[in-house]
Amino acid sequence: QYLQKTFNELASQRPRKSNAINFTYGTSGFRMDSSKLDIPLFATALITFLRSLYCNKFIGIMITASHNPPQDNGFKTIEPKGEMLPHSWESYVTSIANSVYENDYLKFEANMLNIIDTIFKACPLEKKDTSLRIILGRDTRSSSLPFANFLNDFFTNLTTLKTENVIVLDYGIVTTPQLHFIVRKHTADNIFEQMDLTKEYFDAFFIPFIKLLSKVANLQSFNTLIIDCANGVGALQLEKLLPLYEKHSPQLKLELINTNYQDCSKLNVECGADFVKTNQKLPGGISEEFANNPNFLFCSLDGDSDRIIFYCLTADKKFCLLDGDKMATLIGEFFIEKLPAPLLESIKLGIVQTAYANGSSTAYIKDVLKLDARCAKTGVKNLHHDAVENFDVGIYFEANGHGTVIFNDKFMQALSKYKLEEFELFISLINQAVGDAITDLFIVVIILLLLKLDPRDWFKKYDDLPNTLIKCVVPDRSEFETFDNERQLSKPIGLQEMIDQIVNETNNSDKKNRCFVRASGTEDVVRIYCESSKQENLTIITTKVLEAIK
Ligand code: NG1
Ligand code: ZN
């Protein structure tokens, strides 16, 4: 009854859905052109409200569309321990968004009550000790502030809850991983007041980084890291954090470029991790001459700083992309090198990738590193779960630079017996909650410096197979259904057989051709990925596959 009353109140604020758009809360939440987000915003508010009551803990909402163009935006709900919304709740929120119809309040209410009933059957609420605890964060997009204001008002104006039972903390413009981190911290330390995020984040990750840097006798592989901030939130946050870093007079210089986050139209444009990975070239703001400096290493963050891509140029100006696959293998190699053999033998150490991982990286993991390589569906959430389920130490990265490392108690207990001080410090650099561009940056830099590995030699560890990733606009992308972790299509019927035939007829003796098609979860397109040992095969295959799709 109490919930029904609250919902009547909330529902009276609901926006109207004027045309039949189908909303999906995917692995990165809701994401689309910001002008179409009113209903998803409302649905996100409702599900976060329910989730907070259900968990009786802090729940976060991040407003961002990551690497998407400036006009897009999106919402993601963050769990008390920094994880993403459970799968079953993704369907609830999707269902809420799709039941808000113009002039059909009854249908909406019936659906809402059904959902509430399903959710709370397992866990009846006791009104008196139930409180609403919400944490908000947003990126630099111009649409992000109005969305944050709506959410602030939405939660603070609820009159059915006693005001002392409502806590809404707005952290303003933060990176996505920072919001995951602070939600996790509020939960772990049971803190109800707003914290100093810059200080907490600095203490958690920059301090161990500085300590590890001081253990490197002299910087051999490079001495300056140029960070392309994609003109997004990474710039704003790093501009706050770097003065604190510099106070410690570290040997490694960190320099920021593409920092114009005030001009929202520049976000992710000709710069950032997605631009560099897709185009395999330097972003705006770095000239070739600059990139040729052997003492410099380069990296690009994406629009909300949860992904990172490294790169450098060889002496003959060849662009060397050091992507998520290269990071995963580097981290794997570091664990193998630094952990004592008996410890390594006693734990399950492995790498989780997606179908987009370059075939050479998978072969390198299996044949050279002799580690288990698993394939999960696109979306870090899927990789995260796969890593947790299958490994004691799970390294997971999408090729586009989104990932992290997770480890369990078994590993930590085993590690504690060896008193590996430096390695334990290294472990504390890892943001286990979520892929984090800033902490991934620290991990990679420390590994390169401790191993005295030149970035060009890191690049040479294995040669990527030539590959291409293209988009295709189709009338209805929901018609594309996959299996085998997205590597094959079950629908439209017959298309997979056609792709197989196209791939086989151009295959070389090495049989390295690979091509798959799947619907994007973040854009209204299907993606076609293709790799082959021969560059010229790529156009032949993708042209034919495009024809088959159309
Ligand atoms: P979709 O649009 O579902 O392919 C893209 C990326 C994912 C992931 C999500 C979320 C590719 C091929 N896909 O997903 O890896 O990062 O965005 O940001 O890069
Ligand atoms: Zn992102």
C-alpha cells in the first residue's frame, strides 16, 4: 500500500511517450540521442528508487554516453558494491520504460505493480527502517546537468518518505569509474555524508602508484606520458588530481592534451580512445614529430574515462596500437613473471576477451603465455561475471580498452604467505569494481617500467591480424540474434550460412579468416567484424557480407 502510494506520486510526474520507440536497458544502461531520453530517465529513477529500497543501501546513477557523440547521453545504475545492475532488474527497467504510454495510465500502473510484486515477493520491506540512498554523477555533456537536476528533484521531493529517510548525494562531474568507486566506498565504510572524492580517489590509487614509481631506479623505457582526455571528464578530474601528484615530485611526467571539456561539442571528436582504436591513427593534438620522441608514451581516454588505449610510433613512423588485447596480455605476462611458481600453480589465472579480440592475441595467450583464454559476450559486465566465475585471478579486457583485473580471497590468502611487498602494492592499484582508464593507466605504466619494457617491444610481442570493424544500418536490428558468445547468428535465418560460405571461399591455407555480425547494444546499427591474415581479404569479405545483410 505504501509503495503503491509512492508510485502514484511518482507516476504523476511521468513523462509521456508519444511514439513507439522501443527502449532497452543494455549492458551500458540506456543510451541514445539525448532528446529521446525522457522516458528512460524516468524509468531509471523508478528502478533506482526500487533498488535502493530493496537493498537498503546506496545506489548510484551515472549520466553518460561514454564514447558516443556529444548529442547522445545515457543512464546506468550502479550497485552498492560498485557493480552493475543485475540482469533480472535490467528487464524490469526495460519493461517500465516500455510501459509508459501516452494516455494509458492504467496499463502503466498495472505493469508497475506487477514488477513491484515480482521484486518484493522475495523480500518484503519493513517501512520503518527503509531508506532511500542515492548517489548521482554525470559527465560533461550539456544534457547531463538538466538530467541530474531532474533526478535530484525527483528523489528529494518524495513526500511519502520521511525526509530523514532520503539521502541524495550529487557528486557532480565525475568519471564513471569514480562514481563506482565512491558508491562502493559509501557502502563499505557505511558513510552517509558526501565525501571528498578527489582525496579518497587519490589516496586509494595515486598513492600506491607514486610509491611504486619511487621503486623504479631510473625510467628507462619512457619518461613522459601524454594523456589525450577526449575533451571530457578525464580532463576535469585529472586537472584536479595532477597538482597533488606533482607535489610528490615523481620521476614520470604526466601531460594532458585535448582538455577542452567546457566546449561540449568537442567531446570525443577527432580524439579519445574510440577514435584512436577505430582509425588506428594519432588523435588531434599530437603531431607525428611529437609522437616520434622516444621518451614519450601516449594514451587516450574515452568520454567518461572508463577505457584507455596506448600507442606510440616506431622509428620509421609506423603507428603502434597498444589496445585492450595488448594490455590483457601484458598484465598476464606480469603476473606470470612476478608470482612464485608454486603460487601460480595453485591458482586459476586466466584472461577473458570478447569476439572482437584479435585472433593473434588469443593465440598468444594460449600458445605463448599458456593461460586459459575465454570468450564472453560484448559488454564489460559479461566479461566481469565470466572472470569471477572461472578464475581466482581474472584479467578481462575488451579490445577497445575497457577492462580490469579481479582476484578472490583464495588468491589474496595465497599471496599473503609470500610477503611480496612490491606486488601487493601493485595489486592495490587495481580498481576491481570496474574498468577504469586512470587505474589501468597506472597498471600499464608500472608494468612497463618495472619490466624495463620499451612500448615498441611491447607492441612486437605479437602481430595483430589485419582486421576491420564496420557498421551497417538495418531496418530492425533486433532481428539479429546470436549464439556462441555472439560469434554466430541464429537469426535472420540463413545469414550465418552465407557468412560461413563467404569466409571459407576466401580463406588462405592458414584458415585465419574470421567474420561475425551482431547488433550493437549502444547504437542503432549492426556491426560487422572481420579479420584475416591478408589485408585484401577484408574488403572482399565485408563487401559480400554487407550484400548478404541487405
Ligand atoms: P556495442 O555498441 O554493443 O558494440 C560498444 C562496444 C563495447 C562496449 C559498449 C559499451 C565495440 C565493438 N563495442 O558496444 O565493447 O564498450 O559499447 O560502451 O567496441
Ligand atoms: Zn566509456
